[in-house]
Amino acid sequence: MNIPEPQSDPKMIDEMAKGYQAAQVLYTAMDYDIFTLLEKPKTAKDLAEEIGTDFELTNKFLDALVALKLILEGDGKYSNTSLARTFLVKDSPFYQGNLINVYAMAYDAWSKLGQALKEGVIPQNLDEKKSAFDKTFILSMAEANVRGPLHRIVKKIRDIPEFKKAKKLLDLGGGHGLHAIAFAQINPYLEAIVFDLPPVIEVTKEFISQYGMEEKVKIMVGDFDKDDFGKGYDVIFVSHSLFYHTRETIHGPLEKIYEALNDGGILISNHWMLDDRKNSSTLALWDLWLSVLGYPHHVYTVKEFVALLKEKKFSDVRVIDIAAPEDPSALVIAKKGDKR
């Protein structure tokens, strides 16, 4: 036969090209709260009657969820897999519904990527512009953290000598406040303060109350680019906030952080960073997304960020690799002090 045979497997390309199909099935299942409803096994007929949908299509829809390994079928009834029970049922502590909703809301804008390549940005509506401050977005960031990143970070930080001795910590731009809550739980002598914008702090209060940490975790309202956030901190923790500053605008926040620390106090930065050893699709897609939306930001290399901290008088700069698949985060610890 003279027809050439490919020497590479096209499976990865096929999965990318058809990925929207599985995504739409998942988004629709979340809209109808299918997984919560299937905590008690049901037939397709029972479920269609409960949610008011067409029986034939509902049956095929459930079969698609089975094929995607999100639910199981047996004896004519459908039920959740362990994966769905863990992450897709509303009363699970690891529920991902708000995060999936944020992904779904971005779907239409992603479809305009070709337009953005010509025009420079994707036009945003008012809802997209305010989304970073609404409750759904803050809850989605909490959900993203409880599925693994939060625990990895806490395990790395708990043994840092300066953290063990710390009495006062500021979680700057702390959002949901779960980092501050976790830090206060593992350090019995620590008072933690979460600093963020007014609408964000309302969600923070809910998490502080949920974990019964009102005595150890406090709140402070403000914009850290414009407002004073106090002094006398042994630790300032900043997670996924500084890269919203360009190379030109980051100097002010870093100088304020330095001045707010006690002598010998430390900055702990947790951010996605470029690293010569890795090529992260997570980071590349996120960088592209912010760029086409027109959000000012800069993705730092590890070396670039370390050099920037030293330029701002920080010393004893250390880098801790989070070392998790598709998580390009790096913890950078820098001390306020004379030793360079």
C-alpha cells in the first residue's frame, strides 16, 4: 500500500479537539445537580421525572456520564462513583461546583480567542469584570485549594523556623482565608489577620465562623495597593496576588510588605512561576487567558522574582518547589534583615 502511515499517535490531539463535549456534559450535570440527586440510586425515568427533562435524552445523558466514569449503572439504576461523591456532591467538604461554574462561565469568552488574536483583547461585559470579587469566584478559589494545594503548602510551611516562632501573621489579599485558618490551627501561638477587599471579606467571615476560628483569625478590610495594612508582622503570606502587578507596578507592594515586617520577619510568596525545568500547560493557558481579557499581570521566572526581592533589600531568599503535577507553584521565602 502506498498510503503513508503516521509514526505518531493522534490521541492527544483528538482529546483536545473533543474536550468541549465532555466539558459540556459535566457543566450540564452540575446545572441540574445530578450528582447530589444520585446519592440515592435512581433509574433514568425517576431522574427525568424529578428534574423535568425528556426521558430518552436523559437516559443517553446518564449513559454519557457512565462512559466518562463519573457515575455507575447497575440493575437499571444510576449512582455516583467515588470521584463524583468526593468532588461533585454539594455537601462534600471537597465540593468543586463553584470552580466548575467559573470554568463554564469562561467558555463563551474562550470561543472568541481567534477574535482576540486579531483585536488584542476579548471585550468584557460588566459581570466578567466584577467576577474576581463576587462570592462564586471566591468560593471557587477555596474549592481549588481544598482539593490539594492548601495541604501541600501547609506541610511545606509548618517546618520553616521563622513560622514556628511567629506570633503575628498577615494573609495579604487572603480571599477565602483558608490559608490563615490553617496556619493558625498548626501554630498555637499565632494570631492571623486576613486583609482583602470589602466584598471578599464577607466570604472570609463565613469560613472563619465555619471553622470556629474567630478568636485566632481576624479580618482587615482594604486594598493593599492603596491602603495601609499595619506593621509588626512576623510573617506576611501572599498567594496568587502579586502576579497581577506588572514589573513596573510590583515595587510598591513589595516595599510596603518589607516595611510592615518585623526585623527578621519573613515574606512567604506562593505563586505560579516559570521554571526552566518545567513547561506547564496550566500556567501557559492561565497567562493566555489573562492576556486576552486585558488584565495587567506578569508571570515571573523564579530567578527574576528572587532577584527582585533582593533588590528590595530582602535577604536569605529560599525557594521551595511544591512538586505537584500541573501545579507550577513555587514557595519563595525572603527575610527582612541585613544578611545579603
